[in-house]
Amino acid sequence: MMTKDQYIESLRKLNLNLWMFGKKVENPVDDPIIRPSLNSFALTYELAEDPEYDDLMTATSHLTGKKINRFTNIHQSTDDLIKKVKMQRLLGQKSGACFQRCVGMDAMNAVYSSTYEIDEACGTKYHENFVKFLTRVQDEDLAVDGAMTDVKGDRGLAPSKQADPDLFLHVVERTEDGVYVTGAKAHQTGYVNSHEVLVMPTISMREGDEDYAICFSCPTDAEGITLIYGRQSCDTRKLEEYNSIDVGNQTYGGHEVLVIFDRVFIPNENIYLNGEVAFAGMIVERFAGFHRQSYGGCKVGVGDVLIGATAVAVEMAGCAKASHVKDKLIEMVHLNETLYSCGIACSSQGAPTKSGGYLIDLLLANVCKQNITRFPYDIARLAQDLAGGLMVTQPSEADYRNPELQPYIEKYLKGVASVPTEDRMRILRLIENITMGTAAVGYLPESMHGAGSPQAQRIMISRQGNLEAKKDLAKHIAHIEGK
Ligand code: SF4
Ligand code: FE
């Protein structure tokens, strides 16, 4: 496995064509806007080195028998699925942000089991191809980004019916050795911190969409790829002269980028689906299922940090004993643990696929994610309720560092007399960061839309909910004819 330092050094070798604020980024590793996201990603390596977290952070490869980082593991049991969620909660607690490596893990697990079944049905060699890629990822402990979401254009039209054919990523030319692809993947979490990208189709496909039913991997810096960094609320605070208090979370963060593929060549051995339209939906459903499970871990860990920050803030303000305050903190814990329960439940009810890799219970994973589209917003609302307005109206760190102003700020922003005012400012900025700042991208809108927007889960719940069986149960008890 790579150490944290080896991982960071390995990223320096990438030659990414990355743009931010209209300019090319020559050194993403040391860029002050990007670096916190790299620090979060690096935690997935750092904690794997720590014997205390060995059981959660590492696994044994079913391919080679070697010890590997759990983020490169193919789940071999329900125990593996549960440990995955626990690992994600741990990382959320340690970073207070999105640590990004889950997308690749979820993509690899989806593609592993799907390619096995595609080969069985179609006589293709995709699984063999994929196992070669996976073995390299495990041996070299590579960081992999999973790329699913196309930009989609007119949502009412199928991929092949769009006015612009590139609005879904597709094959533009086939040669004996491979294919050329063009298109874009949006909201790509952690791409800049990854060595490889595993690209999947974004929706179920039908006849006529063959060129769009494409799944492959390639290096993140492959020729023809352009990256445009996503803006986050309050991101430029990281560039200010005083950039410790106001950023809220100085060390950790997350990022998303728009990834543009312009005639990128993919050799045959890195292709895992190529035109078998009937199987695009299987990859999508499994990836989405795994990623919906993931949120029952990572968002809960960030929720733990937010609840803790809120509890500290009310203590600093001297109102921790008020009964409504205690009750609101209890409500936050209740909501957060409900999310965790769903993550654990869909894992414990997982089952093996034909490949041997384990899949979560899809109904429960979708229920998990549906709750994720709501409860973090409720938790954030309660955090803002208890934190008070100072979270968004307090002066800047630059004002606080000004000798003329500091005495005033010290005096008038004081809560409980024994608490340093600076500490109070710090904890309020952390709450601001998670509920409105850079980390809010991961904690709120990503809870809404990541791994599929709410309606996507409702469609799956309606498919998997087995209403007919429930009707039969009722008819039987009511002694209605026929049951
Ligand atoms: Fe992992 Fe959560 Fe970030 Fe997705 S949002 S990559 S599950 S930490
Ligand atoms: Fe996500």
C-alpha cells in the first residue's frame, strides 16, 4: 500500500490539463484552493497506515491474497459491506468533508460484478479486462475516480436523439485497437486527486444508443481530457492573507470538476462495455446502489462533526442547559443515527452476485439515500438555529487580527467569560463551513443530488417495494377471496 506521502508525491507526476478561474493550474498539489481536498483524499492513505484503524481501513484482496486499502476492495461478505460504511463514517468524522475516494470504490464494485454477468450473456471478455485493471489498482494502491453523470442536455430526449450528440459521452470512432470517445462528465468528485478514471454510462440505454453504452478506464491525464474546477461558496477565503478562522475548516475539503473528453483514445483492454445496451442499466443501478449506501457512512461522519460543533457553540454561549437546546441536539443525533442505521441495514442485508462480489440490498440502499436527501438539511437547520446569527455576521479574521479592532471584538463577541473569543469565532465558522461554505457542497446539495436526485430513489423504491405482496398480505388477513 502507498503511504500518505508517497500518494501525494505520486500526484505530482500527473500532467492534468486543469483550469480554474480562467487560468491553467500548473501545480494542483500545492494550490491553496485545491490542497484541502487533497488532504482529505490523503486521509484514506494515512489512516490505512495506522494500526488502530487497520481492521476498517484495509482488507485482503480476493485476487492476490495481499493486504490492500479497503477503497480498492471488492466486497466479499456482508461484513465487508458493513466495514465499508464504518470506514466512511470514520473518515467523515476525521475530515468534516468529502474524502472523495468512495466513488471509485463504488464504481469498481459495480463494474466488477456487472462485467461478469455481461460476459456470461454476451461471450465478451470485459471481466478479464477489468480484473487486470483492478489488480493493478490494488497492487499500486491507486486512487480511482468513478465517472457516471453525463451533462445530459435535454432531459426529455434519449442520448442518441440529442441536438448535440456529445451531451452524453459516446464513441466517435472505432479502430482495431480501441475507440475514441467524446463527451463530458459533470460533478466529478476527487478527479484531480486521482490517478485513473473509471467511466460508466449514466442511464439505461435502448437500441440505437450503442455508441453511448460504453464503460472504460483511462489515466486522469490522458490526452484529450480537459478539466474545469467547480466553484464553491466561500472558496477564495482560502487565498486571503488571514486564512485560518474564516475558512472554517483549514485543513480539509472536497472538490468537483467538469471533465471534458475530446477524442480520447481508449485501448481495447481498458474497455468494460461497448455497445451492449441492455447492460448499461445494470452498471448504473449497481453503482447508484453502492453510492447510496456510502452516504449512510460519510454524511453521518460529517454530521457527527456538525453536531459536536453545535454542542460546543451552545456551551460557549452559555445556553447548553436550556431544555429546548438539549432537545434539538437530541433531534440532530436521532436524525444522524437514523441515516447510519440505513447504511448498516442495507449492508447487513447484502448478498453475493454471480461474480462472488457482494451487493447491498438495493431497496434499503435507496431508502438510505432518500433519507439523506432530507435529514442533513434538517440537521443543518437545527445547527444554524442553535448557533445563532453570529455564525454569519461576525467580523473577518483580518479585522480580528487588527490591533485596533481586536479589543472590541474580544469584548463584544464574548460568550461565557472563560471561553476565548477566538475559539468561539472558530467553532461558529466551522458550522458556517459545513452548512453554507465549501464543505456544504458535500453535506447539502450533494446529499440531495449525489448518487442520484430524490426522484431517482423513488423510482427504485417503487420498483423494489413489492406493493403486490403487501396487498396480498392485507387481503389474506381481511379474508378477501382468492388470498
Ligand atoms: Fe465519499 Fe461521501 Fe464524498 Fe461521495 S460524498 S465521495 S460517499 S465522502
Ligand atoms: Fe458523491
